[in-house]
Amino acid sequence: MKALTTIETIFYFMTIALFLLNTSTLLLQFICEEINNNPSTGIFVPLMVLSFAPIIIGTINYAVPKGYVSPTFIYGLFWTYVSLSVIVCFPMLMIWYNKPHDLNMFTPAWAFLLFPMMLVGVVAFNVLHVIPASDSRALGILLAAYIFQGLGFFMTFFYICIYIIRIMTTGFMNGGQANGAFVACGPPGFTALALLNLGEQAQAIIIPALMLFGLAVFFFLFGILPYCFKLHAHLNEILGCWSLTFPNVGWIVTSRKLGDVFQTNFFDVWNTVMTIAMCITWIVLFALTFVAFWEGKIFISPKEDTARDVRHWRVRRHAEDVELGYHTHDTEQTTESNLRLGAAGSETSAMNSGMSTPIPKEVVTAGR
């Protein structure tokens, strides 16, 4: 048990490190590449907030029991997460919907814009483990959890409807988009998990949670069956393959909760098998991602994008210099030289062509 806790703690600090890395790289991308001009890139910006959720949950599990952090601090982290979800998601939604998009290219990954708000319920039931129901602050957490969980789920459910329409018109998704099929498992899976934990005392919650659990399992099978013959086995698309992990966590953890509720081994065995499969998948993806990074298949901008960025930077730098008057003197000298060369060239051309009438001196003088 102690060894397991040690491993969990290591992953907790790895999550913090990855959160800081993702945040800093997104900030650099925003500054250098003007992410507002590339709405498709904005899909992944809310995932920065999403990666903050496991940090809060890890702090609850490992820092609060040992007294390093107080429940009041966790309460503040919860509302910080809610605030960040709103502050980040809504502007990115405005940027995304500001331009039309081809539904034939739709993928459930577009729902990433709403995932942070959908995870409020999952964060909330973990926070309620350290804030008792007798505390006046618990009611606010509970209400916020249901409101944002419902908002996030139903909005992502609309995305799932578009996903069904897309594959009805174009067939199963190919290549890197095949990874996005597993994102559809996330909303119903995590919502079922949130409802079961938030409504442990309300047995009526179990029925809709079961329905959502079944929907999540359906989308998992719907994604895994065509996956083998639709995926392009290219290392440069390995980052998209991580969609096999996180979205499936919701319904897999829900299966364990259902085993606790119904006191049956079926769900416990199911949860164990899928957890082992998920761990193997994580290890394989981690190894392949490292190989792809080592071989320069990922995190390397295409030459066309690099050249475009260099040209953009040079043009902007030149415009700034001209505005500040750095090139005014050079421009005047260049213009005068061009006039002299033009006049001399005209005179020479006229002489070579056998013209009887030479170019007037006034023209040459004006050129000089």
C-alpha cells in the first residue's frame, strides 16, 4: 500500500510539472504565433484548465490527510477552477464560432472547448470529501457542481449528435481523426461518475447514471471497432492517440462505483480489466511518444510554417523600423541612386540605338 501511494505521489508531481509546461508553451504560442488567428489551435487551450483538475484532486488525496493543506485552501482551489473554466472556455468559444466550419471534418475533439466546465462536478465531489455536508460552504459547491456538470454535459451531447451525423454522411473517421472518436466517451462517462458521487444519498440518481454509463460504453465500442483499420500508423500522429486514455477514465471509474453501489463482483472485475488495459495503453503511448520526439516526428514545426513565421517577423520588424524613422536616410539615398542609374541608362540606350537627337541635358540634370 505504501509503494502504491509513492507511485501515486510521483504521478501527482508529474502532473504539476506537465501543467506548468503546458501553460508556459501555450503562453509562448499565444505571444509568438497569435493563437487568436488560428481558431483550430484554440480547441486545445481549455485543456490547460482541464489539467488543473487532477492537481486539485491529488492535493485533496495526498496533501490534506497529512495536514499540509487545509480544507479552506481546497475550497479556494475549487472556485479558482470554476473561474478559470468560465474565463478560458467562453472567450475560446467566441473565437471558435466567429468563423464557419466544415461539418464533414467534424471530430468530437471539438468538444474540448467545453470539457473544463463539464469536469466541475468531478472536482466538486472530491472537494466534498474534505468539506462536510454540515459546513455552509458545501451547498454552494453542490449547486455549482450540478449546474456546470449539466451545462457541460448537454453542450457536449449536442457535439456528439453532430458526430453521429458526420459519420452517417462521411463514414468512420480516418487517420488522426480516428483518435477523436474516443473523446465521445468522456461526457457521458464523467457525468455518470459525478452523478453517482454527488447523489450517493439519493437513489433516484442511479438510474440516469446507469443510462449515461451505457452511452459511454456504446461510444467506446463505436470507437474501438473500426479503430484498427482506420488509424494511420504514423509516429507524427502519436499525440492524437492520447485520446485513448483520458476520455475513457470516466466510465471505467464509474464501473467501480457501480460495483460498490450494487455490491456485485461483475463491475469490479470489469473495472480491473479495463484499468490494466488503460495502464498498458498509457505505457505504450508514452514509449511511442518518446520515440517520436527522439526522431523529430513531433514538436517540430513544418518548414513552410517556419518560413512563414520568419517572413512575418521580418516584415513586422521592418514596418516598426520605418515607423521609427530608422530607414529614412537610407531610403532617400537609394531613391537618388536609382534616379541617377535610370538617367544614365536612358542616355546610353539612346546612344546605342543610333538616335540622332541626344537626350536633353535638363532630363539628365533632373535625374541627378
